[in-house]
Amino acid sequence: MAPTDVYGTARGQARARIASPIAARARARRHAQFFGLTGLQSGMRVLDVGCGSVGLRALEPDLEITGVDLVARPGYPGPFLQADVTEGLPYEDGAFDLVYASSVVEHVPRARRPAFAAELARVGRGLYVQTPAFSFPVEPHSLLPFAHWLPTSIRRPLWRLGAQGDWEDIALLRRGEMRRLFGAPVHAERVGPLAKSWIAIDPVTPRR
């Protein structure tokens, strides 16, 4: 199963052609450290929050992964639940060995992020949450430089010039916000001296 191209459907294809291989290399580097950082092992259960059409299964098709998304994903290749995490999930405490969420929390409205983080912590014995860094100078969804540093009143009319097209009020996170939300060590994924992404990781705890 081949990994999906993050910018495959983006507007502004010149920018997308530049960004796609960079994003692919970043994903590969990040995933190379995934098992060592999380303690995940074969046979463990994973919940992929905001899985999209494939999600983590594109990289690890043999893992036991359940997908969760706000919208229906009829082609998702495995167990799937359509749900809003902030409203609670129908799983027992610690039902999953690891909860995984890649580039999801920045889409959650700020007021609902504590509920989002609390539910991930409740259903998982380990946590892996990646999100683009607010400090990085290029907004990763629109591919517009500095757009995320502007107030919404200015950012919204500019958004149509970006790669994403349709407006979405995405609020990127700072390292301190990630630490407060998830209560776990936050790793920096860097491009040169700049932090491109934050990754909050709470390794899987052994079952008793």
C-alpha cells in the first residue's frame, strides 16, 4: 500500500511539486523512529485518529489499526469509526496500546482541544501526536509564508491564494501548548535549525 501524497490534490501545483517530496522525506524520517520512540510492538492495537482514507495503514499495513474520522471513509482498509473525539469514543479506558494522531490537533477548535487530548489519553496506554509547529515560517496547509502568524481577519482573504483553496481556520500550536495538552515530552522535528513539527510522545506502558 503506497503512502498518499499530502499535496496531491492541492491547488498551486508548482508549490505542491516542491512541497510534496519534502513532506515525503519528512514522513519517512519521522516514521523511521516511530517504533523506537513509542515502544509499539507487533500485535499491539493502534487507534489512528483523523485517519483520512488510509492514514497510518499506508506506512504500516500489517499493524492492528482502527481508524477514526469525523467523516465517513467507506474505502478505509480496516476497522473504522466515524466519530468526533471531543464528544467521547465508545471504547474502554486503555482499550488501545497506542493512540496516533498525525496533523490533526491543529484542526480541532481551541476550546475543544482539552477534551480531545483527554479522550486520547483515556483510551490509549501510549500516545503519539504530531502537529506542524507554529514557529515554522511556512503554513503547511496553504503553503503560504507567514500566513499562520497573521490575524484571522487578514489570513482569511489571503487563504484563497494558497494551495488548500477552501478556507479553514487552522490554528497551529506552540511547543508549550502541546506539552500542556498532552502532558508528555514534546520532540522537535527540524529542518535545519527550525522546528517544522512538534511530536508529543508518551511510550506504551506494559499491560499488567
